[in-house]
Amino acid sequence: MGTWIAKNRTTLVIAAVVLVAAYVFYYAASDIAPSMYTSAWGYAIPLVLAALVGVIGERSGVVNIGIEGQMLVAAFAGFFAAAYSGSLVVGVLAGIGSGLLLGGFLAWTTVRWRMDQIIAGVVLNIVALGLTSFYYKPGQLLPGLMPSFDVPVLSSIPLIGEVFFTGTSIVAMLAILAAIGVHVLLFHTRWGLRTRAVGEYPSAADTAGISVERLRVINVTLAGSLAGCAGIYLSMDASSSFERNMVAGRGFLALAIMIMGAWRPLRAFVMAIFFGFIAAVASQLEASGNIDVPPQLTGTLPFVVTIIVLAVAAGRVRAPGAVGQPYVKGDQ
């Protein structure tokens, strides 16, 4: 335990400072702070799930530019499946299923067919936008609202309980559990060791008897379920409607969050909340009317901050060694 604390001293100090600052703001500005924090977490939920998709893919050696398209198709499939069937459960299953399907498509084309990973992701995004726009029909309604609940004990914690565990949804809880679960699996299990091996040194992993292609295909495919959950949240939880291109760049923002989180699930989780807070600040500035700025400009604030943070973080984080490189047995 002492060794772990020593290795993560800087991270723990920063986390403690941020937490103290969050509580100070929470009590000092009690009129706006709770709603801002809740809004920040709502914005961060799909970013957390999408960033985990990127982490799993790139830790396996596969760049997933198609997260945006996966989320969009999942939002579309989940919403309209629920609207036409009259069942939220059917909608959720359709959304997750579409995420898995597109994850499998990306995995097969990039790993088995060795198609350029960037091109495959861009094609997926273009096709997703075209199909969802073409088949979109306005006027559809969900059969009901996604259920919400309070988590016993945890919901009574000041600030943290109010934001994360009061009136929460299944997808929101899944985002928290997925971040913790992927971290544990990635760094404390045999699967995680093998995944990191095929993402760093695939030839060594192959020599050790690990099927590089099979593990990459499985990981990228299963990660698609998280992209499906992110899409479901956008169209069935955060709102009760589907709009053309409603993902609005969140898939690309999630990739930036993954990089700034150094390809580590819990750090990506924290970075997603940070950008959620930036979005909440932008909304508060727009709602307050104190600054005469067009809403289109305030809406770009999270992306502007992303560019700035990426520029600062450039060179300070290292991607997995074999990310983006197709593996051909015997060539390395």
C-alpha cells in the first residue's frame, strides 16, 4: 500500500486539492453549485463510456476513430426500437446490440482484413451519419422514462451522494462501475496483462502463445457494448428523443479524454468529469446573461479547452507501443 501511495503521490495530492475545492465551491455557492455539478456529471456520463471504448481498443493495439458512429447508431437503434416496440428493454438491447455489431465490424476490418484503422473508423462514422439521417422519422416518442433511483447509504453523502447517487440511472451507475471494473481488469487480471501485451509487444505476446488477432477482435467487439450504452444514454436517458447527429463530436472528445487520461480508465473518468464541468460552466455563463456571447460560441468551450489541454499534455503521455499497427504473424 505504501509503495502504491508513493508512486501515485502527485495524483493523490491533485485529487485531494480538487475535492477540497469542489466542496468549498459547493458550500460557498449553494444556489448554483449543485445544479452545475449535476449537469457536469450528466454531460460526462457518455464521455466516460466512450473513453473506455477507446482505452480498451488502444490498449489492445487498435485505434477506434469510429466511436462517434457507434454512439450515433446505438442512440438511433435504441430510441426507435423502444418507440416502435413500446418497450424500453427492447430499446436498450437494440442499442447495446448495435454497438456490439459495429464494434465487431471495426474489429474484423482492421484486425482480420488489416484495413487502415483510421480509414475504417472514418468510414464507420460517415455510414452511421448517413443511415441515421436517411431513416430518421420525427414525431416518435418513447413508451416511458428510463427509471431512476437513489443508491442506499451513498446517496446521503454530501455533494458526492447528491451528484452521483441521487436520482441516478442504470446507465449512470454503469459508467462508474465500468471505469472501476475496466481499471481492475486491465491492471490486475490475466486478461489485462494479455491485452496490454498485444498492445505493446504483439510479437512477444504471440511467442508466449497468445492469439493476438483473436484477442484484439474480442476486445474491440465487446468494447462496442459500452459505446452502445453511451448512445442509449443520449437518446433514452439524458433526453427522450433522437436528433440527427445528436452525438455532436462527443466520440472525438472521448478520444482526447482517453489521451489526457494516459490510457488509464480512472484517469479518463476524472478527465471526463473535468470536461463535463467545463460544459456546465459554459451553460451557466449562457444562462446567466452576464456575458453577451452567442450560445454557439459558448458551446465550443469544451472543445477549445480540449485543444489547449492536449497541447500542454503533448509529449507527457505515451501511447501503447503497437497501437495502430496491424499484426502479421511472422513479420515481427
